[in-house]
Amino acid sequence: MGTKRSKEGSASKRGKTAGWLLVVLLGGGGIYASFHFTNPPPVEVATARVRRGEFVMSVRGRGEVKSARSALIITPRTPDARIVKLATAGQPIKKGEVVVEFDPVTQEQQFIERNSDVRRADSEIAQTQAVHRIANDQDELLVLQTEYNLERAKLEASKQEILSEIQGAKNKIDVTVAEGEVGRVGATVKNRHNAQKAELVNLDERKDKALRDIKRAQGYLEGMVLRAPVDGIAVILPNFRAGGSFGQAPPPFKEGDRSWPGAAIIEIPDMSELQVEFRIEEIDRGLLKMGQPVVMHIDAVPDLELEGNLSWISPIAQLIFTTFPPQKTFPAKATIKKLDPRLRPGMSATAEVIIERQPNALMIPLKASLELDGKPGVFVQRGNRYERHTIQAGKRNLNDLVVLGGLTEGQSVALENPEEAARKQSKR
């Protein structure tokens, strides 16, 4: 009997222990479920520290590097100018070097022909002058003959007293005829001399024209070779008559192309003074002043940061027709203070005009600032929670906002609204 009671007591104790274990497990599960379902896991949002640093207000524009001064190599007034030699784009050029050479064959032929015209004109003038000398000698002889006849007729007429009346009258008539012949010959000689002068003037004019033509041909021939007037870098300009695909920029000049008078083929920029030409949006025009500092970044040299000053602002807006309605921009220029040997005209660049600097300003990322109950505010991180804080906002730029009150350095603020992030998370 004693053994039986002992076994029953042990079984009863084990049952009680199992019961208590079941109660504990059920209670812990309930607590876990209550905590899990009533307190969802914390929302994960990006955060940033409130920091102190230099706050910079600036205006940005896109443009390209250009030279402050440059020399243009322009096609002379030469017909049929076909390029047979052209400097290499980007090649350093020294003053006096040949940068463009045209095909001289046509101009050489023209020069030979014009030279022949001059020699032909000289020959015609010499031949005409010889003919005139012969004619003048004959005229002088004819004038002497008529004058002699007149004097002889006068002599015969002076014998009137010893001759018959009829013969005397006849001699007077002979004198009158001789005088008329002298006048006629004189007039003929004078007219012939005038004709000779006119003929020589005409020949001289033809010779002068031939001389002008040969001078022009010589100028054309000398214009077949164009040399650099200054040191610099060769920039090959576009050939606007070369056509090309629709919507694409015309290709640059190349050897074999035919140019036209006045066409700019090469630009040689002065590398001693470079600047960035860029465009400013209309809304930012009122913030710019001459002399403001400018920070420039070159796309082709990403590790390079250049400093300069705003040297020019257009007083007139220019229209950009890539959008509708057309966009208004203001061209501006910034002169680069310290040049870099890697810089080349035509490189794309970003220019940032510094409007204002605030050293030791308390700042947060701009996207951390939210409108909370109609006021600027942020969500400050407290462990796994985010608390609303109203702030006093100052100036802002594209990235940062100056905080004048409501935050302290080192606090973590959310970069998005965690309440909205939680609602989005709960819908997943």
C-alpha cells in the first residue's frame, strides 16, 4: 500500500509541473503575440546628421571653355578654293606655320594667262606706236607739200602786174585752193592725231586691266597658303555647306573640301587667357553681379576644379527654341584664374556662381525638411522612434537648408516622412 501511494504522489507532482509549464508557455506566447501585433517593427528610413559647415548659395549654368581672344583663318576671295592641306585639330600651332593650303593649279594657270595678256598688250602698244610714227611722218610730209603749194601759188599771184587780168584772177583762185588744201590737211592730221591718242589710251587701259588681272591672280596665288598669325591650338570649324544628317551638327572642314570666299576654316584661340561661356536661367539673372567668384568643373577633366570671376553678363535674354514656349536664358562669361595644360577650347563645363557664403552654419539636407502642420519641421530619430520637431528655417540651396533654431549639431533627422513610410510598409 505504501508503494502504491508513493507512485500516485509522484504522478501528481509531474502533472502539476507540466501544467505550470503549459501555463508559462501560453503566457509567454500571448505576451509575444501581444507585443508583436500591437507594436509593429520599426520603420527603416534614411537619416542624416545635423552638421555645421560652410553654406554656399550659388547659381549654376552649363557652357564650354573658350578663348578670350582668337584668330580666324578665313578663305580669301579666291574662286574654286579646294583644300589640299589642313592642320590637325587640337594640334599646337606656332606663328607663321602653314595651317591651310589650297590647290594652286587653277590659279597658276590664271596667272600665266594674265601674264600673257600683259605681254600681248605691250606688243600691241609698241606696234601701234610704230604705225603712228609712220603715219605722222607721212602727215608731216603732206603738210609740207601743201604749204609749199600755197607759197608757190602766192608767188604766182604776186606777178599780177605783169600778167594778163585773166591769168592774175586764175592765180588768185589757185591761192585760195591752196589755202583750203592746207586747212583740210591740217584738220585731217589733227583728227588723225586725236584718233591715235584715243587708240593708245584704249591700249593703255587694256594693259592696265591686264596688270590688275595679273595682280589679282598673283594675290590669289599667294592666298593658296594661309599661315597662323599667332601661337595657339588649331580648332577646325564646321563646314556648313557639307550637308550631313538631319538634326546633326555639320561636319568640320577636311582635306578635299571646297571652301568659299569669307568662310572661316580654322580658329586659333589664344591659350594664355581662357574663359567659360555659360547660360543662366532667367529666374537667376537678378542674383548675378560682376566680379562674383565662380567655381568651374570640366566634364573631360573631372578631377579639376577651376576658380575665376564673373567677367560678363548679357543685358539681353536669348531664346532657346528646344522647348515650347521658348526658354529665356542670359549668356555669361567667367575668366579662369589659373590655367591647366589639359584645358582645350570647346570642352563642356559647369559654372557655379557663388552668390553668398555662410561659414559655420547649422545645416540639414534639404529633403529632410518637411511641412508639419503648416510649419517647417523634421523627424528627429530617438532610438527606433522618430519625433516631430518644428524648426526655424533659413536660406537654402539645391542641397542644404540652414537651420536657425530647433535642432542641435549631431542629431539624426529622417530624409523622408517615417509615418508615410510606415503606412506604405503596412500595405505590403
